[in-house]
Amino acid sequence: MTADKQSFGFFLDTEALEPTAPLVLTKLLASAFTIHGNHFTVLKHLHPNDAQDFHTESIEAAFAKIATYVSQERKASKKDDKSRYAKKRAQVLTIFKCLIQLLGPVNGRGALNIKSEMENGLREIGIEVSGNRMWEGYRAYEKRLVLIASKDSNIRAGAARVVEQEQEQEQELEAEGTEVGSPTPRAAGEEVDVEVELPDLDDEDEVDPADGMDFDLGDLENGDEEEEPVTPSNGKRRSVAGSERPNKKSRKSVRLE
């Protein structure tokens, strides 16, 4: 395993895009991880915990390098420098093409732990998986982990128990909602009879519409106000009406002798 890590380190020092030499060495190492017999029967394999530790350590080392290149890429101001760091990041991501060859001894629980380690690494760096070609190995590796976990009978039994517990909790909550004193749920469209008793009014409490409205209509005039003649000292005569606006121009009266 140490030789495989060194081989991948030598690959990162080159300008190659594909880890050809590390892949060859990884396939040889996979035959030591899992020893097959006739008809692909498994005779011996590495302990699942040891296999999980190998994968998590390799992923941690890879994400540490990726974090360095991402930081340098963000700080770079020149386009050529950004392109170079992005290329180095793509080189590091090819490690998943090697690790996928060594997933034979990993069980379902180990696959879930490795997948959780991958998600935490991406979250700490602050990057997301995209459809770019550099993420092909990562997506294939993650897909294999999900397949291993789905085939594990212990994982399926645990998932079934979780579902049963959730259903039991929902039933308990529904039962608590229908206890004595709690409103009974009604079906949609069901009519509800509501009887409201109104208080009776006594005859003495009846209100006369004309009560409090007794007044003499004779005190009111037809609305016309009489004109009061006013004889000014200067010989002019005018009339003032309460409902009329006084004329702007005063009328002159002719005095007859």
C-alpha cells in the first residue's frame, strides 16, 4: 500500500492527465486485498476495518492536496496560474480511479463511513461536485459505495427498523391526538350541527323607534328667510338675505322728488 501511495505521488509530479502507472500497481494490489478461488469465490480478504482505514486515509491525503490547490487557485491573479492549479486539482481527483479497484473487502457500514468522509471533505474545502470530466472518478467511486451499502443485509435490516420506528411514532402521535377531551377529527364534507340559544326579549325592553324624537315641527319655517330692508345713511338701499350671498356690486337707488 505504501508503494501505491508513492506511485501516485510520482504521478502528481508529472504533467500527465491519467494515472497509468498507479492504476497498474493498484490492480496488482487488489489481488492481495481479495483472494478469489474458482468461479470468483472469495477465499480470503483484508479485514473490512483495515480496508476502510486505508480508503479514509487516502481520501484525507487527497483532499488536503485539493484544498491547497483550490486556495492557490483562488489567490492567483493570472489566468495561466489559475489554469495550472485547476489542472493539478484534476490530477488529484484521479486517485478515485485507483481506489475503486480496492473496494472489494469494504462492507456496507464501511462504505457509508467512507462516503460520509468524502462529503465532509468537500464541505470543508467549499467545493461541489459538478459534471466536469475531472469528477468522473469521484462519481464512479461514490456510486460503487452506494451499491455496496445497498447490498449489505445488515444495512437493509437497519433501514427497515428505522422505518418501522418512524411509523410507530406517527401512530402514537395520532393516538395521543384522539384521547378524551381532544377534538375528534371530522371527515371532509361532514356537516356540523351547531345550536345557538338566543335570549328572549321582554315587552318592557322593546325599543320604540320614535322614543326620544318628540319635537314640534311647527317651529321650523319652509326654509325661506324674509328679507330685512336696510336703509343706510348715505341714501342707498339694499337687502340682506341669510341664504343669499351679498352682491359684489351695490345697486344705486333713484330718489324721486
